[in-house]
Amino acid sequence: MQEQTFITDIERKACQKVVTAFAELYDQLDITVKDTGKYGFVKLFCFEPGYGFHKMTTFTNSKDLFNNLWQEWWHEQVFTLAIGTPLLDLDYPDILKSLPKEKQEKIMCKKAYFLKKCS
């Protein structure tokens, strides 16, 4: 019987670059991303001391992993800027639109920064 592989070596290398590129995110949020061998990469999140992680998502595609971690980073930045303001009642896209153009551009330019770190 032939062993089945769920993630290719090429995708494993690409996913590892994504995981490394977003290293700063793991310190900000209760998440971690681990290589699980042939099964791909697993993002563990919603950590509760004494119980561990309550949620997980598995990735075998570097583009999906990048987009997921980018969304995590983006939401954290926008949410942090809205804390203590009436903007907190808005959805994330509306919060971003309400920020000064300079702050909007700074946040959105970070996507190119992460993409460059992945290459």
C-alpha cells in the first residue's frame, strides 16, 4: 500500500516561509502555527490556560495560510486602533475607512511587507 501525502514538499517549504514571515503575530495573539508533517500546518488558537487551544485550522496550501494569517494580523491592527473610541462599534472595514489615510496606507502596505518576507 502506497503512503498518501497530504501536503507537497513545495507547499511545505512555502508554508514554512509564511509561518516565519508572520512570527510577530504569534506574540500579539494567542495563536501558533505548527508543521504537522504530511498533514500540513495547523493553526492553533483561542488558548485558555489549563485547557489548551480550543480551535484549530489545518492548511496544506501556502496561499490559504498566508490569507488567514494576514486577516488575523489585519483584524488585530484595526481592532487595536479602535479600542477606546466609538469606532469599536463598527465593522472592521468601516473602522479602517474611518482612520486617517496615512494609517490606512500603513496598515495596507504591511501586506506587501509580509509577501516579500514569504518569497
